[in-house]
Amino acid sequence: MAALYACTKCHQRFSFEALSQGQQLCKECRIAHPIVKCTYCRTEFQQESKTNTICKKCAQNVKLYGTPKPCQYCNVIAAFIGNKCQRCTNSEKKYGPPLSCEQCKQQCAFDRKDDRKKVDGKLLCWLCTLSYKRVLQKTKEQRKHLSSSSRTSLQEKEQFSRLSSGSHYNSQKTLSTSSIQNEIPKKKPKFEAISANGDSVPSSPEMLCPPTQSAPSVLVQWAASQQSPGAHHYPVSQGTDVLNFSPDLALDSPGTDHFVIIAQLKEEVATLKKMLHQKDQMILEKEKKITELKADLQYQESQMRAKMNQMEKTHKEVMEQLQDRGIKLPRQLGRGPSSFIPVEEILQEGTERAQRQLFIEAFVSTGRVGNITMVMGLHPEYLASFWKTQYLLLHLDGPLPYHKRHYIAIMAAARHQCSYLVGFHVAEFLKVGGNPGWLQGLHCAPQKLRNLNEINKILAHRPWLITKEHIEALLKTGENSWSLAELIQALVLLTHYHSLASFVFGCGINLETDQEGGHAFQPPSPRSCDSSPASEDGGRDAMQEVEVLMARMKLLQECQLEEEGVTQEEMETRFELEKTESLLVAPSVDIAEHTLPPNVLCFVEDPEFGYKDFTRKGEQAPPTFRAQDYSWEDHGYSLINRLYPDMGQLLDEKFQVVYNLTYNTIAMHSGVDTTMLRRAIWNYVHCVFGIRYDDYDYGEVNQLLERSLKVYIKTVACYPERATKRMYTHFWRRFKHSEKVHVNLLLLEARMQAALLYALRAITRYMT
């Protein structure tokens, strides 16, 4: 009985022939555990599972040292320690610095000073050596198969000739002849040299004049059929006896190995050419599509332009007809997008800043170019980022349905009595199929939305009061519970529209002409149309304010270069001083309180709840929010991106754009670095909401921000409904309107980030 041997994997017993060489695996284990290359070190190993793509040694190194880097010599991704893999490190210590590999031309081959260890006389790197040996082994296996099939064919021919012979004499003669041939050993031809192109030179002239040739063997026929012009192959000399041609010599010749490599490379080149052709076709199709889209866009623009011109012409004709009939017409309360900024300056600067394309996109997507868009158009880079964020919030896929998004926007805008935003989103709510009954008031909305009211009013006025208990109350299981993804989108919507309400009031955005209250029979009140022109003395004072600000910025920059550093205790003292001084910065008490219109009041519960200073005299202040403990960059960004994909990236881009936005101008001065001034405004807004940066000197705030500017910033950030045109005109009197709009953009984003940080910190505490 034949002996049985155990498979090294499944341990079942098989005959010796059924097991693989080396690994001693059965057929099923060879299929289940193939030999693959390690993703990192490129060595071959037995794969345990399909997901296992690295060898055990590399897996252990990954646990110890982390993901490896490419080796600086061989480019194999196996440099766990330093910039070199362990193989190159050991070889360099043993054989010296690496040399150029003759195959891949990389500086990663090591000369072992022993010609016997070279591959075919060439100095190759480790990877090229392995590749060469694999190709050589594959070639030998193929030719071994061809040689065996050739011998089988010859034996079949001999048997056929014996059977087909007609006489016993011929049969005996054939047998005797074949036996004689078997007894006489054949001499293998010896070759003295190999020519430069790989051709063999026979050692004796007798081989050039052989006896009568027999039928060529299968191996020679295969070799002849595979030859091609220009290929490095091992040719059969003309006139050579094919029966005397040695297959063993052909198998061992380096020229034939080169032929196999070249054949493989030709196949790869053909495949790559085919892929390149396909890619070219795809590029041509895409270019054709782009051309069609450009033509379509140009056509749409021309149609829109013609439509706008026709609408303007029709409106003018209708107005003239009504005036001819003596009909008293209502007129717009405010002229232009803003009651604070002259319409001529908005249109002029918008045209200079090439905002036509953005305005066209706004008109195509919303059917209008709103007043907010017109004013933000003074800063096109920010407007593009703002539009992308708001479009994702309201119109793209998300956990909340579209009508609920607009209802949450209504709730947020109503907290600051912003009729502009409330009216706009009421119309959008109905347009996307919202229930008109919900618009009767917050009490008519579903309980799930009403549960959001508490966190809405806290975020709008006192965000530092948000705790993980508020988050837990919304996320607790029940019929009206929120999912974490829904809550994240709702929080972004709330903070977005709280901050946008600040921008609306801070820039004096007028109601749209088709909104309720956008027209009236009486002229606007003197307070809203008062332009407060500066007198001649006031103009000189404003000029002096600009020069003082420039001098202070220059002095602070010089002090920063000379100052060795302020201690943390001093930094904290200056922050507390600035926080206390912010108590004294408040709008005048004589400002009349706004009476809430009914269409806004119905969405507000607890209207008396408003902003109170973070630090109040006689009260225990909540702990200061240290930005180093929970920051947008390290914590908030990743949390939002995980729960609300793409929103974190867009918000971060928006924050970065407005914070770094500069034209290097201040009033009439150009070439000015405004970084210090922008940072002071941003950090002062965060200071008002109790957020402190340990590495910032809050003494700069008092140096750079005058009292009138502080009053404006705090009013717009904390109670924007109290902002007036007088506040707007009394700070930075010589500055351009676009620069004041930039201040409002900084306020918008700084306020939104502050509220988001408090909300996201509460969510993080809830999750942990």
C-alpha cells in the first residue's frame, strides 16, 4: 500500500503526487490559500484569507510602527523605521551603498562582489531578480510541456509506421534500426560563443553540413513560428539538422528568456495602446459634451437676459399707463437692496468685481437676485462659498425633508424678529409642499419641531447654556425623537439663520418688492432714510481716525517683533478685563423696542428670553470656553463631517474664506496687512460669547477697535434687531461700504462658529 502524507493546512492524508512541492498542500488548500505577494514588502506568502493582503512580519510591524513609507532606494512600501526598508538597510551595511540596477535603472542594486551571484551576468536589484527568476521558471515549465508532447508525437509516428508496414522484413528492419539508434548515444552540439544579438555559433563545420534531414520536431516548429523580426531569440542555424538541435540548450539560453519577456512586454504595450485609444475616445466625447453644455448655457443666458429686458420694459409700460389714469401707486419703502448702502455703490462695485455670473446663477436657481445676494456680491469669493453651503443645507440630500428645513429656518429667523427671512422661507415652505396649517403658529407644528424650540432660543441668545441634557432630551427614544444626523442638520440650520439675521439687520437689507411690507403708500420714516451726511469737521475727524488706526497697527506689529512673550497669567487677565469691559458696551437705551408683526410673533414662544451678558455683575459667571479644549479645527469639523457628510468641508471653507479675505486696503490706504484687524474683530465676537483663545493678546482689541465699532459689533451679534443706520454710519466713517460689509461677514461667521462650538461640545459630551 502506497504511503500517505499529511497536508500542512488541513492535515488530511494524500498520496505524495497529490501534494504540491515545497508547501506540501493538497489541491483544495492550494485553491483556498493561494500564494500571493505582500502589499508592503512584496515577498510571497501563503494567504490565510482573501482580506489578508500583507504577510505576518509586515502585520506585526504595522502594529508596532504604523503604516510604512516608500523606501528611498527601492521604492517598496516597507520603510517602517526611517526612510529605508530593512532589506536595503541590511544590504547597505553588508555590501556598501547601492548601485544602479541594469534592468529598472533605479539606485537599488547591491554588488555582492561575486559574479556567480549575478543574474545572467547582470547586476539586478532584488525585485528585478525575482521577476527574472519567475519568468525563467515559467518558460522552463512551458518548454518542458512542449518537449514531452514532442516526444509523444514521435512515438506515435513510430508505432503508426510499424503498424502500417506490409512485410515482416520491413518491421524487423525498423525495429533493428531503432534499437541501434537507441544504443548509440547522441552527441549534443557544443557551442563555443554567442554572438552579440544572442545567436549561437556552432563549434564545428560538420553541423553546417548535416546528413539528410528528418521531419522537424514540434519544439523547433514552435520556436520558428514564434520568431519575429527584431526579437531576441535563439535561432536554428540554416541547414542544421533539426533532430540534432538540443532542446535543453534552447531552454537554458538567456536569449530565449529575453524573447519571453519581450513577448510579454509587447502584449502589455498592445493592451495599453488599446486603453489609450479608449481614453482618447472618452475625452473626445466629454469635450463634445462640454461644448454642447457651454452652447446651451450661452443660449440660456441670452434667453434670461432677453426675458429680464422684456420684463423691465413691460413693467415700465404698465407703470406709465397707471400714472396716466391718475391711479395712486405704492412705492418701495427702501431704494435698492440696502437702506444703509447707496444702490449706485452696490451696483458699481458689483460690476467691477465681475459678479454677473454669480447673479445669473442666483436668478436661474431661485428665480430672483435677492437683496442679500446683491450686498454679499461686493465680496464674490465669499458669496460663492456662501451659496454652496446654503444650497447643500436647503436643496440637496440630507436627513431632514425639505419642508421641515424651511420651517426650522422660519423658527430661527423669528427669534430675531427678521421679517425678511421669515417671509422668504414661508413662501419656500409652501413651494416645496409644506402644510399651510403649520404657518398659523408654532403651536400648530408637529411636536417634534416644537421640541426644538428650547434649543432654538438658547442658541439664538445664550448658547453657553446648552448642555448634554438638552441633547439627550431631543434624542431620547420615543415617537417624536430626533436622530443624531437630523439634529446635526437642524443645529446647522438654526445657527446659519441666527447669524444670517445678524447680517440682514447689520447691513440694513430691505424687504423684497414682492414681500409683504415691501411697498407702501407713504414715504419711509425719517429714521430709516436719514443718511446723516458728515459735516466738514466730521470729515476731518474721520480722516484722523483712519491715521490713528494705521499708526496703532504699525506700533502693535513692531511690539510683537520686539516683545519676548506675554505670560499666560497676563493673557488671562487681559481677557477677563476685555470681557468685563464688554458689559459697558451696549446700544443706547432710548432705542424703541420693535413690535413684532403677527406673521413673526406666531413662531416665537417666550419672546422675553434674550441675550444677557456672559459676565454679569453680582452673578456667578459660567466657566470660560477655552478654544484649546474644544476647537473647530480639532473637534467640531470632524464631528459634523462624520454625521453630515460634506457640510463640515463647506463650513470650514466658508470660515477660512471670510477670515482670510483681504484686498490689502484700509479706507484710502493700499498695500496694508489687515490680518491683525480681522483677527481682533473675530476674537472680540467670540469674547462676547465667552470663548477665549489662550494664545491671543486681548489688549489688541482695545487698541484696534474703537468704542463705536464695539457697540456696533455687539449689537449686531447679540441683539441684531436693535441695529440702526446711525450705528452703521458712526463707525469707520471714511471706510468704504464694502469694508463695512466685510465686517458684517466676519460677524456672521464668527457668531455661527461660536454657537456651533457650544452645541457640538454638548453633543460630544452626550456621545462620550
